[in-house]
Amino acid sequence: MVNIGDVARAAGVARSTASYALSGKRAISDEVRDRVHRAARELGYTPNAGARALATSQTRVIGLLAQFLPDEFAPAMLQYIQGVTDSARDAGYDILLSSDPDGPGALGRITDSRMVDGIVLLNVAADDDRLPVLRAAPQPGALVGLPRDCTGVDVFDLDFEESGRVMVEHLHALGHRELILVSQPEHVIERGGAYVWRLQDAAVEAAASRGLTLHTVHGSSEQPRIGRELHALLDAHPEATGLLLNNEAAAAALPTVLHERHRSAPADLSVVGRYSDEFARTFSLPFSSIESAPDRLGRMAVRQLVRRIEKQVSAEAPHVVRFVSPELVDRGSTAPPLGQQ
Amino acid sequence: MVNIGDVARAAGVARSTASYALSGKRAISDEVRDRVHRAARELGYTPNAGARALATSQTRVIGLLAQFLPDEFAPAMLQYIQGVTDSARDAGYDILLSSDPDGPGALGRITDSRMVDGIVLLNVAADDDRLPVLRAAPQPGALVGLPRDCTGVDVFDLDFEESGRVMVEHLHALGHRELILVSQPEHVIERGGAYVWRLQDAAVEAAASRGLTLHTVHGSSEQPRIGRELHALLDAHPEATGLLLNNEAAAAALPTVLHERHRSAPADLSVVGRYSDEFARTFSLPFSSIESAPDRLGRMAVRQLVRRIEKQVSAEAPHVVRFVSPELVDRGSTAPPLGQQ
DNA sequence: CTGAAAGCGCTTACAG
DNA sequence: CTGAAAGCGCTTACAG
């Protein structure tokens, strides 16, 4: 393989000159620069990444720690990965993807061996066991998801509290008085999925302050079980006129459930979910929803991470905790309840 | 950060001795070995990946070239990525993930800079423009998907021809005489998605040789359009009693379509798809299907790639083209046609 | 504006 | 069984 020595020789200059001509890090006469560039092109020169990393302590690689959890809905996960991967590429970084079930172990190995310049953590739990490792690492880290303790990392997440409020307020404004909220399974909470109760608690409070009845329940994340649960739920609360879904699997199952009950939204039931527009299209979901913005969150995390890596923001600059405001995407699945139109 | 010199000093030996003690590549007295290992552990030593790569020309990283195409069904893609990522980890390799729309460019950059020891190509087209780049690269490559020309790479794919035959034969054996096959969109073929016509041609031939009527059609890959297309299709061929789906979006949309028509499988229509069991569970699809085995294919590709990387198979050893035999997973969606039970 | 040299942190022949 | 040294391919102070 051709190295910088070959390029230098072909251009008739020293290796250091070839390096500077290529990087542009110091003034070079036009003539020499052209000769070096031509030689590099003709020989098909690409710098050796390992050597460069060794010399500069920079790899231009970002570590992406994802976890494919059996109780998470995989298609929803993919969009975060895409957002991170795409924006990393735009910023000139490659992605080292780890889905090792041993998150702390994989993270420590990747950071200690200096394979990456920074880390993006997906699927962050309230007391995420990867966080101590990340804080001890020399590289900066950005999270998608809100942990209990945000010190030492930049954090990005959907504003789940506000999402819960928006859902309730939207249906309240239309005249609904009895609602059901289907959240993720309970073991997602046990694992530290704080977004579940963040949305739920806010929804409960918003409902209480408006004198609404709100039934809360944890749905399964598996098909076809969640379908049966939805049937049971609608049977149990025949008076409820509004359904809130903070559970992707429930949203994906609902169209079939409604068909089976010969019901439709919004005629018989107003429905508001919480998922991305991409998700809605993939599953052909006709329900209005709070946009969960996975691509945007991934993009924000990478941007801030790159700023830290490239010292565009000082290491002492305070870390940010930034929430994306929920936006209700109207797909026409809500209306005033029956008898109130 | 602690390096091998620190470990050697702490253990009171030379750096070379520390290196050998850690790698076990030559005989070391028990006492020295223990001292070195203890020092490494106490200091928290992890070798610098760039330095090691520079010295050994091995990175222990595999490049994974995926493409998120707008006309591909994203959830199906994720499973291939998971299969590759998981088995790479099991073999002791990390994954560098690229989803750059400029496949050849990204591939060339990654291979030329020696960031990876080998390459896995996903989503391979008949005349894939990444293949010339891969063949010119010094690293071995493994593909998931069959290109027209397989020279210089190891290839793994589902046996789509046999899949088409199995689908037709299965329904023929049950007594069906008129079938419909819904394939992927036409532009998937134009882009080089050979699996579309590989399955279709084989199905057409199998049907012809048995005197069956087989209507073939290209379905869209978007919701809700594919749903409307399915309705139109079933309207157009009221005599057809069997439906074959080589189109994930169509499979995902079919339950709703059947509900809307007050039809069910297998009572009114026998249905056979081609997708993974994981996919069936995610979308709660009740249709029997040819298992597309994305995890298994990803695993096979990585295994063979690792064998080449680690020279367990000589560089001259002939490259393999291996097909996974289709297995029909019975979910009870096929039966003899109406009036023949 | 350009070059000779040191150094990044490893591994591995070469000596003993 | 162990050590001193060279070398992998870069970048970047240091000199001129």
C-alpha cells in the first residue's frame, strides 16, 4: 500500500512537506502543493488511520452504544441509529457500533483502547450502568435519554412530561372526560426507563387538575399479546372516549384491534400516540401523535459531541440537558366525543 | 493514559517482555507472567488500538456497509445488521457501520485507510457498484445477497429460486389452481435487486409446469399505498385462492386489508409470505412464510469473513457461494381452497 | 517556504 | 527465559 513516503518521493519533497501540503497546516508554495496533490492522486494515497490516530490522538470515529433489548420495539430503535450515523458522516466521522449486552464492558474496552473520539449512548436508563464508565473515560459523551444524574455528559431527550400534558390537554379541549393511557411494560420501568413514568405522571397530574378520569395501564411490548390486552382494556372502560399510547407495539396493534371491534378513530374513539412520523408511515398508523423525533435527537447528540471533540466548546463549558418540545402531528384521529359534535 | 511502558516498569521487566507476557506469544516464566498481569490489572492497562493496528496491520474491526434505501422496508434491514453485529462481537471483532449513500466512496475510504480487516456488504445489487472497489481492496469481503459476478468474494443468500418453487408447490399440493404473487416494486429490480425476479421467475416456471394460473405483480413498498394496491388486486382476481408475498410491506398491510374485506386466511384465501420469524412477530403476522433468515445469513457471512481474515482458510481457497434453503414456517394460513375441504 | 528528526504505543525479529 | 532495538506510518515542533 502506498504511504506518505511514496508520495513525497514522487513529488520530490520531504515527508513532512508532503504531510503539510496535504493537510494545509502551514504555508506551502503553490507549485509544491500541486506536485504533492498530483502525486497523491496518481498513486491513490489514503493516510493510514491507525498511524494517524497514533500521531494525533484523534480517530475521527464516534462510538455508538446501542442495546437491542428483547422488550424494546426494534423498529423504533433503528431510527435513532440512523440519525446518529447520518449526522456523524456529515460531520466527517465514522461510527463504531456496539450492541454488546455487556454495555459497561464494551464501553470501557472501546474508550480505553482509544478507538473513538467520543461516545453516544442510546437507550439510557435512569441509573445507567454505563454512565460511571463513560464519566471515567477521557472522551466526551452524549446521551439520547435522560438519566437521573446528568453530570459530565450532554443529554438530549424528548420532553416526556410536556408530552403527557399535551396529550391530555388536547383531548380535554375537545371535550373528552374519560381517558386511558397505555404505557410501556412495567419491566421497562424497572430497568430504568424513566420516560415511561415521566410521561405518565405528568398526564395523571394534568388530568387531575382538569377533573378528568384517566385510567393508566402498562401494556406489553409483544404482538399479539398487546392486541388482546387492548381488547380487554376497551372492554373494561366502555365509557372512555380517548386513548393515549406511550407504547409503540400498542400503536402498531391498534388498527387491527379497532377493526375487530368494528370501531374507528375518531368516530368511536379519539387516539393520540407518541412515536415518530417515520414509524407512523412504516406501520401505516392513522393516529395523531407526539413526534418523538429520533433522527433529530440523534443529530443533536452528535453535533454537541463533535463540538466537544473538536474543542469548539471548552472542556469546562457546562454540560447541557436539552429537551425537544413535543409536537402534535395531526393525522385526524381525534374529534369531540360522540354526542358532542 | 497508561501504556505498556508503565506496565513494564511496574513489573520490573522490559517492554518486550511485558508485551509477550500479555500476548502469550512466547514462553515466559510463571513468576514474570504473573507480575506483568498483576501490574496491567492494577494500572488498568488497555492496549492502544491505533498503535497495535500500526504494528500488526490488524484492527479487529469489520466494516459493515449498509444502505438505508427509501424503497426498502427499514425494519427488515435492522435484522441483518443485528446478525452481523452480534456474531462479530462473538468472534472478537468490532463493527464500523457505514450508511453513506455514496457506497463506493465510503468503502474505498474505509479499506484504503486500513480501518478494517474485512468488509460485509449488505443489500447487494446484481451489478453492485461497490464490488469493483471491494475486489481492489486488500481486505477480504463477504456479501449478503447475490451479485451477477461473485469472483473474489464470499456470497451468502437465501435460495430465492427454491423459495418461489416451494411457495407454488405448497399451494398446488393443497389443491389451489389460481395464485397471485406480489413482488417488490419495479424500481427495486431496476436498482439491481435480483432476488425479486429470481423468486418470481422460479414461481412462474413452477406454476406453468403444473398448469397453474399465476398472476404476478409488483407492489409498492410504502404504506398506505400497498394496502390500496392489494385491494385492487384482490378485486381484479376474484377467482384466485392463493396469495404469495415477496414484499414485506405487503405482508405488513395484508391483515388490515383482509379485515376491511371481511375475509380471513385460510378460510377465504391461502397466504404464504417470505420474511423472517422475527419480522412476523414484530408485525404480528399470522401468515405462513418462507423464513428469510437474516440473522443466520449475517452470521454465516461474518464467520467466513473471519476465517479469511485469520487465514484459517488460504487466500487462494476458492470463494464460496452459499444458499440457505427456504424453510416454510407454518402459521396456519394455508388450507385447501373453498369447496375442496 | 522546506527539511531532518523525534515521537505516538505497540509488536516482533534479533541477540544473548 | 529475557532484553535492546527496529519499525509500522503518520504529525509536528525545531531549525534553517
